[in-house]
Amino acid sequence: MKKTNILILAITIIMLTGCAKLDRAPETTFADTGYWNTETDLQNAANRLYQQMAGHVIDNRADDNTGQNIDAISTGNRGIPATDANWSDPYQMIFTANNILEKGGRAAVSDAIRNRYFAEARFFRAYAYAMLIEKYGDVPLVLRTLTINDPDLLMPKTPRGTVAKAIYDDLDFAANWLPTRATLLAAQYGRITKSTAWALKARVGLREGTTAKFNNVSGWQDHLNIAVAAATLVMGQGHVLFNNYLGEFTHLGDGASNTENILMKQYALTILTHNTSRDLENGRIAPTRNLIRQYLYSDGLPAWNSDQSPTATRSTFFVPEANETSYNTILDNRDNRLATLVYRAGEQSYQRPWVPQTSLGSRTAYAGKKLFDAADWASNGNATVQKNLIRYAEVLLIYAEAKYELTETISDADLNLTINALRTRAGFAPRLTNAFVTANNLSMREEIRRERTVELALENFRYGDLIRWKTAGNVMAKPILGGKYIASEWVGTNASALTLNADGILVVEDATKRKWNPDRDYLYPVPLNEIALSGGNVKQNDGWK
């Protein structure tokens, strides 16, 4: 039987059994005739939006993670594409949402039922526009479906602030009509709730606020106040952090009992799969020393700042890299979350105890542990661990950062509510307090950012954070580093095949291969086809000529 027929059969079975699978019968498989009549029609149409969400994807754009090949964005060597899924995929989601909003009015249902699915459509429209403005800045704001001859196909870009306002409006509508986390039916697990809308609003508010602040654009306080208010609403919904940090990214964290999950890409309940565990084994996901440097030592003190410069005060546990006597030295006496990020030399890993090497695929010689699930690994190409796209931990981090950036102060009470709650979950005893920062000549901003980097490591946030903090120009040009080469531990590795610095550290990408153009690279280039199809009304972003 052809694969296409298998998918059709699977969807048919889902429909007949009434199972609440998110990917059942997407609206695009139906003609409009005889459709848009019932709640089931609205729900099935909205299912398409869940299907269109990106799930487990590999993000090698920043300094925290590398793949098997040098990434063109990471090194500043990309060109202007003719087409780009970063542009087209969100607009496909926007079309789906607009289609539901226009045709769903036909359904013979109550306003409450209709608006529940309109809320889902408006959430995902906001979600798509949030992705677009993060990458491209100004983009065309399309709030209705467009026909082949529609003059709005030629519309120019809409200012970023106007799009952000539309995002907030959509999310306010969504939050008004969606169910709460506590009232969501068990059979509907995975569908969005009020928490999801507020969490996305908090995310957008933080991003737009900090982007504006560090680019000297007025009105940034408004966005940060939105972030604080929205995060506060989520924090009142009864979410709790999952009791196992590493388990949050395995099948242990799947399911409705884990209320840390706020927006998930479902796999176990659908016909979709991924291959993340094998991507880790094969080095398509490989944490860097640059990322490992961000983790605190067991006394709560750091050694490096986010831009790879040394901190003013360094932990007494810090060992200068020239003096590291083992591959594992940099992993000793650290925040417990580092033990969940990578395997130590000699630790049982994918199939065997980990031996430092680059030949298996990892260009850094570090073997990623976070996101690895043994059951998924055993089912090559059929992994089903869900992808957490928004989780409660991020909401806590948003609250802390937005509160700090508003006044450049934060109370110990708010730190306990957020940063220190994350450390408690991880079993990391040191607390971040104002007194600790002052006594050790630290920067509160740097420590809040550090906590975000560590907690959300390998979850595709690092690049966007460097952009909104406007630190990418400094960070992205730095070399990418890997493990410490110790001949007795790197069994089977020919040292002459490695590039090592003066401290014996593996150089994955040296500084000569990395560059950053601050007049260009803070935004993506608009695909050439989009400019042409608009009749030239959509203009290219600055620097991309």
C-alpha cells in the first residue's frame, strides 16, 4: 500500500473511532460544499493549525549548538534566497486561520462554541506573525484570505509595531474564549488554553520590549508591562514545574498530568514522528563549550559571561582551560542541569560509554543528552516525544527578565518566585539574590540572562535572545569551541586531524570563519520571490541588497 493511502486510512480510522487526535481530518482535505456546519467541522478545521506547527527542528544558528556542517547563518555567510520556509510557512498558517475565521460563521453552533475555535484560529495567526516579525521585522499584515486577483497581494510591509498590536489583539480574543487549563477536557489534551494565549503574549511582549529598548525605540516599556501582566496571569493558573528536569524532555513529561507543558507539538497522539534522539547520536545536535561555559559552579558563581568574556568574579571551582586535566574537568562541580545537557566521558550514552571523538558526527566532541529518549532512539525515524513549544519555566523567566528590564531592579521575592524556583527543581542549592550579586560584583542582568540560557538550552531560544539583546554582533563572531583534548581519553582519535587552540581545546569553527554584519544580520533577508510577487512593493531589509 502506498504511503499516501496509509495516511488516508489512518485519518479515516481516527474519524470513525472519535479519538481526539489533533491531526485528524484537517480542513484542507475537504471541499467547502457541505462543510462548515457543525462543531466537529470547526474542530477538524482547527486541527490543521496544530499540524502546521513546527515541532522538533535543529537550530544551529547561534553559538550554543552545532551540526555536522557549518551553518551559513551562524557564520554570517548566507545569501538572499529565492524562497524561504521561514516566510512561507507562517503565511500558510495565517491563511488557514483566516479561512476558518471567514467560513466558520456558517456553522449552526452557539457563539461560545464558534468563538472557542475562532480563538484557536486567532491564537495561531498571532503565533505565525510572532515568528515573522522576530525574523523579518516589518511584514505584510494579512487579516483575511486573498484571492488570485486580490489587489492586497501587492501590499507593502506593515510596520512591526502595528503587527505586534494585531498579535496582542488576537491573543486577547483567544484568552477570552479559550478554556482554562483546569477546565480543558482530558480528551482534548494538547489543545490550547487561556494559559497558552497569555504565555505567547508574554513572550512577544518581552521580545518586542527588549528589542525596542536595546535599539533605542520608544514605547518599549509598554511591551514589557504587557509581558509582566500576561506572565502573571499564567502564573495564576495552577501550573507547576515538572518534578524531573531531564524527564520534561522525554516520554516521562508527556501527558496532561504535567502542567509545565503549555503548548506542545503532539507526536504520540498523532501519525507524526521525528528523529531527535538519533540526531543527537549522529552529531546533528552537538552542544558547544560556549554553551557549557554559561553554567554556574556549585558555589553559585560563574566563570564566563554570555559574550564569552571572563566574569569579574570567578568561582573558586573554575579551572583555567589550559589546566584542565581531563575531558570531564569542565563538567565538574557545576549546576546540576549541566549533567543533563551532555554525557561525561565514560558515561553510558547512546549505545556505549561515551568516548570523546568527532568521527561519530559531533564536531564539538560533546554528546548531547538533553532531548534524548531511549525508546525514541530504538525506533529509528519514528520518535514520538512531544515538542514543548511553550513551557511554564519560560513564563517564569519572562516574568523575571521583564520585571528587571522595566526598572533595572528586581526584588528577592520575584527572584524566588522565578529563578530560584527553577534552581530548586534542578536540585541546585545556590540562590540568586541582590546581596549575592552585590557581594560578588556580578551583573543582575547577566545572571538573569544566564539562567534563561541554561534552563532553555537546546530549545531554540539562543539565537533569538542574542538578536533581541543586541549582543549578536559581539557573540556571533567568537570562535566555536569543543572538548578538551586529552590523548589517553580520546581513544582512536588522530590528534593531527584536530584543530586545537593553545590551551588544547578543540576549535570547531575559528574566528576567521565567523563574521557578523550589524547593519544587516539582525534581520533575515526577504525572499526574492516575495518581493517580485508584490510588484516590488515589499522592500528588502536594510543591508540585503
